[in-house]
Amino acid sequence: MKRKTVRYTLETLPPLTEAQRASLKALSARPAREIDTSEIPVLTDAEWAKTKRVRGQLYRPVKQVVTARLDGDVLEWLKSHGRGYQSRMNAILRREMLSSMK
């Protein structure tokens, strides 16, 4: 039987219920030594060698080329910190995005 993959975006993700929030809070309060990991299979060196290497180990965001208009002083400030101003701009935007999701 073929199953359909379910994909969520931030807009379509259902909100957590109070029970789910309470469960997550209880789990995060537990010490790591109390969490049973016995059912997690151990990967051999050969299996690890076949894994795909991606940025951040588990997730690599897809980069897209965009054209953006910035104020001149903002662009100069980004460039004044040295090479990598586009990556720095992305990091600033990501930080703002994540803080707005909280």
C-alpha cells in the first residue's frame, strides 16, 4: 500500500494542543539518562559511509537567488564586517524569522 507523504509549511502546520505542549515540557525536563534509547538501531561504519552529508547534518536549506533593494547605509554596514555579507544578511533574517515564530 502506497502512502502519501504529508508536508507542512509554517502556514499549514496545525497548532500544538495544550496536552502536546505539556507532554513536550515534561520530556524536556527529564534528564537524558532517563530516556530509553534501546530501540534505536546502531549504525555500522559501512552504513554511516553511505549517508548523505548535508549542511547542519540533518537539514540543508535550499538557497534561492533573489534581487533585493537595500538602503545604501544598510548594505555598507553589512559589507563593513568583511567578506560574507550575503551569508550574514541571511543569518540576520533567519534569526528574526525564528524569533517571530516563538
